[in-house]
Amino acid sequence: MSVTCSVKLALLRDSFLSHKRCLFRILYSASSALVLEDHLFDESPKVDAELVVNFQRNSSKVKILQIKRNLFPLVARVLKSLNWKVAREIRFWNAVKLHGYSHSITSFRIIIHIFASAGMHMEVFALLRDIVEYHDNSKYDVSKLLLNLVDSPHHVERSVVVFDMLIKVLASNSLLENAVDVFLSVKGIGVEPNIRSSNFLLKCLLEANKVELVKSLFEELKNSGPSPNIYTYTIMMNLYCKGDLGLDVDISGATEILKEMWRSGLNPTVVTYSIYINGLCQVGSIDIALELIHELRSRNQPLNCYCFNAVIHGFCQRGTEYEAVKILGEMKSFGITPDVYSYSILIDAFCKKGDLEKGLDLMEEMRLYNITPSIVSYTSLIQGLCKRKLMESSMDMFYDLGASGYKYDQKVYETLINECCIHGDMDTASNLLEEMIHNNFVPTAFCCHNLIEGFCKLELLDKALQILDIMLRCGVLPDTITCNFIIDGYCRKGQLKEALMLMEELQGIGVSLNVHSYNAVINMLCKERHPESAWQLFPRMFKTNVLPGVVNYSTLMDGLTKQSKPRKALMLFTRMLKVGMTPNTVTYTILINLFCQIGKMHKAYGIFKQMMENGFNPDLISYTSLISGFCCVGDMKMAWALFQEMLRKGHLPNAITYTCLIDGFCKSNRIDLATLLFDEMKRYAVTPDVVTYTVLIAWYHRHGYIDQALDLCDEMKAKGILPDDIAHNVLGVKADAVYES
């Protein structure tokens, strides 16, 4: 029984092989040697007698063997029919699972070569993609795949189509190094890949920013083939002209590529020229780009709107929009129809410059040429309207666009949100954000920052927190500055506990805080007369890897000074120097104030000189602090010298500076100099305040010049300055009588 079956199987096999030989010879005679190897169709284990006898008991084993024997008949069916559906009856990973790797790769190799021989390249690509994905996911060595796909070690040229497709599959699956290895290995065995697959690999390498590999592969193509064609050179032109792959535009490299093309006898296409012209414009060589366009036009070389658009954009970037309009006219005179981008570039430029009328004229011109404006064109107009503070008109245009069937993009939403925030219309801005999210746009951190800043400035902290919550739900992390607005908002409301809790939560989700984040809390604690509590924040800052900065030290020193704790302030200053922190003008001014308060003017002046020696220029506050200190100790000569020095250095005194000097001269009974300064204040339009008037009124009253005191009182009344308690005490009933009258 078994002998008969074996004979029948042998006859069927011989018949099939004979038919296959005929068909395959027609398809591709050179590949028949591999297919004719008998062992390829008989790799399954032999079924012995015991297995047949024990059929019922071992049915599962027989089933497995039957499955294993089904793969090569599949190969035969593919060979006979060239049917893609037949080939896809089993995927490679499933074939390996059922039949083992060796059997599967052999079978798929045969099917791949069958399709390659029939010119069915897409089918070859799909089968190879299956195999490559299996190798990549299974961590198999993809580099060894090449040898497994060779049709015959003695006739490797028969596999050139398969090699080309393999390079494309590897490149498209981002296995770029493997693709390069296959390219070089194929050349190493004497086969030259097709220039199309080489170009595809080159393009994928460029898109992945593998700049050095792109250049190396290009040199390989020039040196040993396949010879670069026009598309190869265009890819290289892209490399040097794009400037958006982390590289600057290399216009000299691009020019060399153009020269190489000419030397090779290749005529650059319109695409090649448009890329080169765009590169010239990016490096600011707009005039050279325009000259090239004119030269190409004179030689009847092809030009398109992209060539002109690059130059139009270049002139707009330069700020010469009307020159760009001339290029648009020139473009039309050459018979090249502008596209929506040509007009959008110009509309955007004019609207940004504030020339909304020209932008509208260009929009009308587009309609005359039957060019439908894009949402980008309208966004530029909306920005222009916002710039003119025509928010109502911009919102009308926005809603008209929606009614006309335009689909809003993210930029138009964010443009309006930002402008609403600038103009303080936070309700509209908030509504636009909700609508934007409803339309499946994810807001950017910058957009939300403007909303949070706007609400915090209006002291609507709850609204700002709602925007923060929206950001986090959308997966958008706020930046440090945005968070600082909210922390500062809490501090201004006196909610220090909430501010500290928020800071902890933000750090927990990965938001980096900085010295200014903590300074808001330190400043508020100092204002509330709790500088010691502010000092306790420093260890917390170190713990969260935020090193206290000069602003933190200065704020705390100022708080301690104002609470009459100079010793602690000086201790903090010493610690600041020990950790290597360099004081700034504010720090020095605080120290000057500190020594002035305790009457140690020689030390205050010493700090002042040290400040200048260290390269810091004293400002108005520094001078005023020192002048005030010398006036308080009665050293008017030094105060006056500092006042004159301040004027020489271009610092204009304010009301406080004048008042300190007037008070000092009054105490020295130099009313002449005091009134001289008082008149000078008026002459230089520095408005005296209630303290200035009170100082002079007190001197006149104390020395019996009641009329002059009352005159100053009348002057205060005329200027709408109400006397404070000190002025009332000085003038007593007379002042009250004056104001009642």
C-alpha cells in the first residue's frame, strides 16, 4: 500500500516539475535552476509505518506534518498562477511558527523570485517587508538576510531586482544602516543596484538627517556607480539648500552640485532650480536669485511659481514688499500663474506692516484670478485687523469664514486668543480656547501662557487655574514663567500656603521652578514682616535643586533691613559671598540703606565706592539712599557733592531726592538752598509730594513765617495734595481753617 502511494507521489511530482519547468522558462529562464532542485519540495519528515498504524492515537502529530507539507505546494500554486492572493495565504512570521525558519525562508525566497521574474515588484516589496519586519521584531541579524535571498551563488545577477527591493524595504522601515550595508554588500559581490533604489536610500537618509551617510553614499555612487541621475543631484541640492535639518544653508555646496550636474551633461529640472533659488533666498542672496531667474527665462529654461515665491518671500523678509509685488507682476508677464502661496506671502507681509488696505486689495486680486484664498491668507488679515485694534471686525471675519465652510486651523485660533489677551478681552479669549479644544486642536504652551498671564493681571486667579488645569489635561506642561504668574498671584492674595502647595505639585509633574518662583513667596513673607520664615525657604530650594540667586538674597536682606535686623542682614550677605554669589546693584543699594539706617555713613559710603570699583554703576536709588543718609546725619556738604555727581552722570533726581536735600537744608537753617531746590523741582516738572510741602511748612511755621506757611498750604490745596497728619500737627487749627474755607 505504502509503495504504491510513493510511486504515485513520485509520478505526480515529476509531472508537476515538468509543467513548472515550461512555465518558469517562459517567465525567466535564468532562475529555473533553483526551482528544479528536488529537495526543495520534499523537506518534510518521512511518515513511517508506525505513525500510520497509530494514526488515531497520534492524530495531532500527523496534523502537524500535514501542515508542514502544505508550504511548498503553496509555492507551486504561486508559480502556476502568479496570484497574489495565493501568496498571501500565509504570512512569514506564521510560516516560521508552523514550519521553522529554514523551510520558510527557502519557500518565500522562491516566491519572491517568481514575482520578481514576472516584474511584479510591488508584490516582491510586500513579501520582503514581511520578512524584514519579522527579523527586526525577533532581533534576528538583518544583515544575514541578504545571503538567504540570493537566487543562486553562481548567478547572483538574477537577484538584482530582489536586492533593489530589499534596499527599499530596509530604508522605508528606518533600518538605514542595514540598507547601506546591503547596498555595499551587493556591490561587493559584483552586482550594481538600480539607481532608483539608490536614490530612495539617499532620500531616506536625508530625511533622517544622516548627513554624513548621505555625502558618503553620494561619493560612492559617483566613484563606482550606479551613475547619479538628475534625481540624485536634486536630492543633494535639497541637502545643501533646505537648512531645516539642524544645519545652515550651504549655498556654496549647492552651487557645486549645480556645476557637477552641468559637467555631467545633465540638465537641471525646474524642481532642482526652485530648490537652489530657495536656498539663495534663505541666505539673503535675493538679487542673485532674481538674476538666475532672468537668465533661465532668457534661455527658455523651465520656471514655476515656486521659483518666484522664494524671491517674493525674500523681498518681504527684507521689508521691501512693493519690490515683491513687482516680482508678482513679472511672474504673470512670463505666463506663470501665481498660486495661493504667492498671494498669501504678500498679504501676510503687508498686514504685518500695518498696510491692511493693500492686503485686502491682494485678496480681491486673488478672486479675479479664480484663486481661492486659504485660511492662512485670512489669518494674516485677521492679524492685521487685530493690529489696528479692530477686534470686532476680526471676530466678524473669523465667524464669516466658519459660515463660508472654511475649516479653522490652529494658528487662526491662537492669533485671536493672543490678541484678545493683549486687549484684555479675557472672556472671548477663554471661549475661543474652549472652541479650539472642542475642534480637536491641542493648545500650545504659549497660547495658554497668554491666557494665564491675562487672568493673573486682572487678579482672576481662579480663571488662571482653570487654564492651567486645561493645559495639564491636554498633556501640555506649562513653562516656568507661566507658573510664576500663578505663584505670584497666590502671593499677592496672601495665600502663601496655596502657593507653596502648587509649587510642590508642579515640581512633582516635572515643571522646573526657578529663583523667581521662590522669590514671590520670599517677597510676600518679607512684606508681611516674617523675614525669618522666608529664610527657612532656602533649605527647601536647595532640596529641589534650585540654588538661591542674588535676587533671593537681596529680597531677604531688604526684608531684614526694613524690620530693623541689620545684624541678620549682614550675616546673610556674608553667607552670600561665601557661596560665591556676586552682589548686584540692588544688593549694594540694600547694604547702603542698612548702614544709613544705623548712621554708619562711612561704611555706607565705603560700600558705595566698592560697588563702583566692582563695575556696577550706581542708579538713582543708590544715590538717593546715600544722599538721604548724609542729610540725616547733617553732612550736607557730602550730600550736595553726591547730588552734583548724580546729575553729571545723567541721573535725574525724583521727588524723594529733592525732599531729602530740602529737609537736610531746612534742618541746617539753609532755607535759601531749600527754596532754591523747591523752585528747581517745579522748573524741571518734578511734582513735590506731601512730605516736601510739610518739610517747608514746618520750617516756616517754626521760624514764625506763618504767611509763607499758609501760602504753601494754599498751593497744596490747589494741586489737590491733602496734608497728612504731620502737616496738620504743624499747622494746627490754621490749616484746618484754610481747608474749610
